[in-house]
Amino acid sequence: MTETPEREILTWQGYGEASRELAQMVVDSGYEPDVVVAVARGGLPVGGAISYALGTKGVGTLNVEFYTGIDERLPAPVLLPPLLDTDAMKGLKVLVADDVADTGETLALVKSLMEQHAGEVRTVVLYAKPHSIIDPDYVWKRTDLWITFPWSALPPVTPNKPHPEEG
């Protein structure tokens, strides 16, 4: 029998509470972002929830691929299309949102890119790992465990019955 390694499990309810707490941290710090940039894909739920909680209507996304599986990743994070219009960020306050700063390389890449165009950039994550190369400005929880998020806990859906036209 193989023992399952211990994991950090985030439920949908926990995620809702965590995203509100993160938004409160941002508000309490006095930072008022003009735009929330969500790092796709894991940062999409986080960025959306935080933008609503802050009342920030400007929302953008950057698609970054790094992880290919549990503890399996590319040599470095790679930006994927479609790309964000970074010229529109000139002088704006940007809050970069992601689900986790694991190695921190993805968050560092996006923050660096935004800093080349925006006025001020801060970062927000649900989780930060102790070995991350970046210490996010706002962190809900710190852990060294593998995290199961509610949006990625189950495999992608597949067809369970043929379409009527397939007979």
C-alpha cells in the first residue's frame, strides 16, 4: 500500500473566505489597484474574486505555462498567447494575482513584466511556499505541502454518452 503524501486541501468555501481575507489585506494596506492581472490558469479564480471584492473593474490575464504535472515543470515559465496589452498599463497600479508562489518563478516573471510598463506593481497569492524566490506582498497562507485547489481537484470532464446524432 502506498501512502498518500500529506496535502493542503482548499475547499470552495475556504477559497471564498480566503479571497475576501486577501482583499481585506490589500484594502488595509492602503493599496488601490487600477487593474488586477490574473496569472492563468490558477490565478483566474483568485484574480476574479479579488477584483470583485476590491471593486476593481480593470481585469487582465497573462497566460503562463510552467507546471506540467505534480512537481513536474518546464525549465522556465513561458508566456502563452493571447498576450496582455502591456502598453495600456502605463502609470497604473497593478495587482498581480495567482493561486500559489511555489518556486515563485512564474510570479517573478509576471511582476517583472508588469514593472516594465505599470506605475506600481504588487502581488497577491492564496499560498506561498518557503522556497519561493519571491515573497508576495499579500499571502493568505504559507505552506510547504502540495496544494489541492477546488478548481483543479478533479480531472477534466469527458463525454459520458454519445451525442444523439452519433446514433
